[in-house]
Amino acid sequence: MRCPRRGSSPGGASGRRTWGTGQTLIDLPYPRTATAQAAAAAGARVLDGLEVLVAQGAASFELWTGHPAPVVAMRGALGLT
């Protein structure tokens, strides 16, 4: 199995025929793939790899320190709002 090129998505640029409001795409790579960009442009909610990175980092922080993770600061450091 070959590794896809950076920024590419299975199924081509659209990844599926239609995207729209009320749908959610979880696309793990970052920066966003063409599929994620198409879904966002069509009104779908898109969670990309940066969202997963924050969630994993927050869980690790809390496990290691026993304190609540500074999620707002973590999101801000990655340019997420």
C-alpha cells in the first residue's frame, strides 16, 4: 500500500459527491486536504488533525499533571478559535 501524497484525499478532491450543512467530516491530516476544504465550503463542519492534536494533548496533559489542560491556550497556539 502506497502512502498518499501530502494534501491528497482518497476519492479525489471531493471525497464524496455532496457535502452540506448538518454533516461533519473528521479529516486527520493537517493542513486541510482538498476534501476538507470542499466540505467546509459546502457548509459541513470539519474537524481536522489540529483538533485531534489538541484533544490528545489535553488528555495527556491532564493524565501527566493531574490538572485541567489549558485547552483555550492550546487552541490559540495552533490558531484555532
